[in-house]
Amino acid sequence: MKAFRCGDVVPGCARTFSGTEDDILGQVAQHAQHDHGLTDIPEALVTQVREAMTPA
């Protein structure tokens, strides 16, 4: 299990996620679209999310 805090990549966002890496990436993609207005998730953002994940 891993955890991710969106605020580690997007300052000011308090949303958190936990689960497997794939679970988190899916949840973050939906969050980025709905809450941050991103229609396309750049690979650089995926890399940042992966690097910011911590053991849960």
C-alpha cells in the first residue's frame, strides 16, 4: 500500500489518496480532471505523482 498527497505536487490541494500504485494513479487522474481542470494528464505529472508516493 502507498499514499499520495496532491499538495506535494499541486500546492494548496489537501486531497489525499491511498492504495496500490495503480489505484492511486487512477484516482489522481480523475481528481486532476474534475478538480484541477486537466483534460490530458502529462507523463511528467505521472512521474511527479509516482515520486511523491510514500509507503502507507
